[in-house]
Amino acid sequence: MADKVLDGKVVIVTGSSRGIGKGLAIGLAEAGAKVVVSARTVDSAKPDLPGTINDTVAAITAAGGTAIAIRADIGIEADIINLIAQTVREFGRIDCLVNNAMAPTRGTFDEATVEMWDESMRTNVRSLFLFSREVIPVMVRTGGGSIINVSSGGAAHESNPRLPSGYSTYVVSKAAMERYSTSLAPEVAARGIAVNAMRPGGVKTELSTLEMPADTDWSEWQEPKDVVPAVVFLAQQRGDGFTGHVINSPDYLTLWP
């Protein structure tokens, strides 16, 4: 991406050790942002899921970008507080937060437990409130900012026929994310804050290749880099611009903005 439209801006991307988050972190850095790469994996990745936050930072810096790694488990309040505080100490501001990290909790109704439900709600829903509480005052001090909540097409009722069994806990949390986004947006617009929820569509990642059948036809799936242009646009928004929407990133420049 040649245009440095985010030059001088500071962006946090959670869940950016791999997958969509890594692609977004690299793409936002290419657009000129100073990127805070955050996830739980620091030193050694899981055998079946390669990638660490340090790997993502290395890819960004090798291309001439600016990035730092800060470990955080978004299910833990203290980690969220530290992530925001450490970013401010390092860069002095936060212009955009991309809430991409998630707990991909899976289990059919018969398999599901209270612990699984609580993990999904704590990580995928409660974290949204905690991040908003911590980051909005920081954004206000420098004239506003953008919060981008990465959702899923699974949040839509009409997705049911296409979903395999075991996704109900996960998609409920994503539906809550979308409703939180649209309800928070009008409350903070006057403070210069834009809030949007974005469904990335079918994206081939390390996790999706594990979850999908071996004979999956990937020809119509996107790559993480394909989601970048929509997120770069959303990262530039403020409370008086494009805010309070639930949008699909593949529809960028056709159905929206």
C-alpha cells in the first residue's frame, strides 16, 4: 500500500500473532501507522498454529515499518489496562484500536459447559467494555480515534444453514459485539470517537485451515491482506464520519462507505 494515510498514527491490533490480525498489523504499518502488535503468544507458537507477536513485529520492521510487541490476554483485565498504558508510554497516543483477538470457543449444546460459555463471554464481549473504558479517554486527549471490532458473518441469523454444529457460543458473542458497537457509537461520537463492527468474510488463516475439511475449496476465500483496505479506511474515521455500522469488508467500495 503506497499511500501513507496513517502516517504518525498509533494503532493497536489484538490477536496479531497470526491470521487476520497479523495481516492487518502488517497492512496498517504499510499505510504508515506505528503498530502495537498484541496477542498471548510471545516466544514459541503452538505446534499447529505458527506465529508470535515478535514474528509479526519482525515482518513489519524488516519492511521499514514501526512496531512493538506487547503481550496481552484480553480475558484478563490487568492485561488490557497494561496494554493501553504501555502503548501510551511508548508512543504518547492511540488513534485506533482493532479488537481482533477472540476465543474461538467451539462445542455443541450437549458438549458445552458453563466454563466454555464464560470464557467466550469474558474474552469476546467483556473485553470490549474494558478496552473502551481504557482507550477512549486516551483518544479524546488527542482529538479522537477509531475503534474497529472484528466480528463474523456468523453473527447474522441467516448464516445458520452454513454453520457447522458447535458454533453457537462463538456466534452469540459476535452478535453481542455488533450490538455493543452500534450502541456505543452514538454515545461517544461527540467525543470524536468512531466505533464500527466489521465482518471480514471467509478468510483463509492458520485456524481456518485446521477447522475446515481437507477437501475445502479455498478458491473463493480471501487472504488476510484482502481485509486491509477496509480497515485502513475505518482507522481514519472519527465520530463525525463513518460510525455506528456493521459492515462486511468484501463490500468495501461497492456497498459502503
